[in-house]
Amino acid sequence: MSLNIRKECCLIPYHSFRLPSTALALVEVHSAEEMAEAWHLEAFADSPKLVLGSGSNTVFVERFEGLVIVNRIMGREVLDEGSDWLVKLGAGEDWHDAVMWSLSQGISGLENLSLIPGTAGAAPVQNIGAYGMEFSDLCAYVDILDLEQGRFSRLSQDECCFGYRDSIFKGELKGRAVILGVGLRLPKQWSPRLNYGPLKELSEPSAQAIAERVMSVRREKLPDPDVLGNAGSFFKNPVVPNAVGKDLQQRHPNMPAYPAGEGQMKLAAGWLIEQSGMKGAKLDGVGVHQDQALVLVNHGEGTVEQLLALATQVVRRVSERFGVVLEPEVRLLNRQGEQCWSHYAD
């Protein structure tokens, strides 16, 4: 195999915020074997490495002093497993395209997760979710390259240790494994999930109707990153103890809140930001989106420094108003490819 390695590479086309950033080197891989080869390149043995999908959840805070490996491992397949369909996707497949493809094959089950940006390989890392569904609800397995042992293996749903926007890939296996593909188990006996937000209004809840409604709502709220640079939801919806949530609800009766497991409540970060007066706020070339306060945007001339200053201002305002500390959902990476928000939040 011969890999095409590009030195001193501009990263603007490789992340959806399109902020000025560079890397020491970049290579695109198209198979599990190429991924293994790229990771073990002798020329970068002592350099940090970062595997990137579509970059829809990534901001490079500093110049990346290592090798960016862009995952372009493709592939779509459906297996009949009796009562279920098993949908197999290469990690480089665009997630939304795969959802639309599955529906075109007459396979229902992914419709609630329509129009979520990113690749199939990124989906289990964040345990993506929307409209009452998470990736973990459907996950049959995740195929990985074990970087320490140099072998391919398969993790079951339980072995992925999924949580709210969390997984083993953000914890124990961070930097130790690369996702190569995923398997999704979708029951043939399909039941719509309609107990969240605008989906309750559907009178004829076919899978296609749900997908169209989800896409319509997302397009109304979320700017197209091809038009306005962004990474979707910038902050996580905070999870607080029931006592804290109920106290906030007493003081703010219109505050949205949802059950989040035993003794906890999930709050709507976008509502908190809006009520803190930050919706539509601008700071030089960046801003809080005028229609969706949960989304920070690059108006075209933005810089990383401006984005960090704005994010810090949002967190401070919400904390002052509600006593709740927001955390980024977006990965903010330093020169070593490590999450560095805590440095700016202090």
C-alpha cells in the first residue's frame, strides 16, 4: 500500500466550523489495512495522531503538531437476521446519507436520527441522539482496530459502555482504538418513537414522515454548515440532581426539563442560553445563532480565539443566571489532540 501523505496541511476543509487551522501532516485512508499502516508510520512514531471523520464535532484550538488520519472507510450492507435487519456501515460513511439509504431500502428504525452531521464512525463515540433515540438503542456492535495490540476486534453494545453523549471511546479506549465500522440491529416489527417534541403532532407516523419532520425541524433550527460554519450543538444539555432541577423549575416555571435516570433531570442548554440573553450575540467574526441559542457559528471571518472567548462568555452568563455550568459537546483540541476546554473554563 502507498499512502498519500500531505505535509503542512490546511484543516479548514476538514472541519465544519471552517476556522483557520493547520496540521503537521494529513493522510486519507480507505480500508482497515490502510488505517493500521497510517497509524504505525515510522515517520510519525513520536508524533500525536488524530483520526477524523467529517470534523463536524471538532475545533482545532491550536496547530495540530502531528498526523491527522481522515477516515474514508466506506461500505453499506444489510443482512436478514430473521426478526431483525442488521445494517453494516463503514466508519467513513456519512451518517445522514446512511439513514436515508436505509429508508430507501424499506428499513425503518433510524429516522429519528436523520440529519445529524458526522460519520458512522463518530456516532458511537458521542453516542449521538435526537428526538428520544440514541445510537446505543440500536447498536449491535462496533468494529475497531486495537492500536496497542495491532489487531481487529468487535465490541458488543454492552462493551461500548454507552452513556449520555459518552462511550468507552471517550474513556478507557481513547487513543487506544480506532473505529472501523458499526452494526445496527433494527427490528422488522417497527414501532415509531413519537414521545418527543414535534413528533407528537404526527397523525400518520410512517418512518418516512418521521424523517421528514425531523429534517424539517432541524433545518429550521440548525444552520447548514456549508453556508454558516458550525458544529451543531456546541454545549451538552446539562444533567443535574432532581433537587436542583425542581428548585430551578419553581423559580422558572417555563423551563424545559426531562427525566435523566435515577435522581437526575436533563435541562435544555439552548433555553438556558437564550434566557441568559445570549441568543443572537456576536463577538467579532463568531456568534450565537439567532434562531438556535445552542449553536455557535462562524460568520466567515471568525477565529479560534474569538470562538473560545464567546463560549466562555456563554458559560459565565448561564452560570450567573441559573447556577448551572455548561460543558462543550464539541471537541476542543490542543496541539497534541487533547481536549483542552478546562484550560479556558478556569
